[in-house]
Amino acid sequence: MNEPAESRVRTTTTPQHSTAENADVLTRRRWSRIRPIVFWATTIVIVAELTAGSVWNLLTIEWVEVQLHHLGYPHFLAYILGVWQAAAAVAILAPKLPLIKEWAYAGALFLWSGAVASHLSVGDGLESWWVPLMFGMCAVASWASRPADRRLPQTGLGRTRAADTGRDQVAGPPEIRARAWIAPVGFLVVLYAVSYLTLPAVEDAMHEQAVELGWIDD
């Protein structure tokens, strides 16, 4: 006796559906292993740039003055950028604080995309704006790969899917502990120390670059 058509359809489609689910689970497992690497690599890059940028702007080194003049921005903008770069570096690296992190990531993206647009507006070539473009892309990658405890649960962004079970997991309420700040604060101190101590070498290198770009005379 022939099987009903519905039974034959279920028999033929179920293995395909199961294979698709297994492939989806395998993809999630791979991403769950890669995501922390992507997150920390890109986060370290953008935090290092934000700390160095805040030092350069607050001390207003020659490169900053030359670049602001070249782009047509006022001198005092350096101090505004320096303060907000320092604040963004702390917010992004600190534990928890998901809402403040959203603002920090948005501000960092505005900063670097604005730098790209500013250079393009005055006719600068790729050699002038590829660096802020790279940092902007790193900011997007860091934001997209951040773990659940650094996301906003109420927007749905705090929901992650476990690779092995396929169940939704939602980040718990923010819990800031003193010891959770030790590593971020220590890392920031090291970054600021390195940024300050390397200023002489940086200024020489940036002076040569400004001359090569034709922004100043040697």
C-alpha cells in the first residue's frame, strides 16, 4: 500500500532540516570561539588609539595643530576631542556599563568617520584618511562582537545564543565589583604611560609625515 504524500514529504525533508540545524549550530560554535579574539583584538586597537589621541590632543603636539589648521578647525577643538577620547577609552574598556559603552562606541565612530569626511572634503588622498577609516572599522567590529554583559538587554542586543544548546541566554543585571576594574585601570595606566613616554619619537615621525604631505615646510 502506498504511503500518504504528506508522510513521504516529511520523510524526505526532515534529514535536510536536521542537516541545516547542525550546520547552524556548528557555525555558532565556531563564531563563539572566534568572537572573543575579534572583540579583544579590535578593542585593544581602538582603546590604544583613543588614549594616544587624548594625550596628543590635550598636549596639542605639532601634528595636531598642523592637522587642525589644514582641515580648517579651531585650535580649541583639540581639548574637546582629548577629553572625550579619554572618557571613551575608559567607558569601552571598563566592565559592564552597557549604555555608556553604546555612547562611547557611537562617539568613536563619529570621530573617525568625521576625520575621513574632513580629509575628503579638502581633497586629501588615501594616505591621509585610511588610518581613521581603519580605526572606524575596528570600532564597528568591537561593537558587533562584544559579549553579552557589555550589551543592552532591553534592545535585544544583550541576547546571545548558546552554540551548544541553541537556547537564548540573556545577560544578567549589571554587577560592578572593585576587582573587575583592576585590569582595565592597569591597562589604561600602561597605555597612557607609553603614549606620554613615546611623544618625542611620535612628534618627529609626525613632523616628517606632515612635510611629506605638504602641510608644512621642512
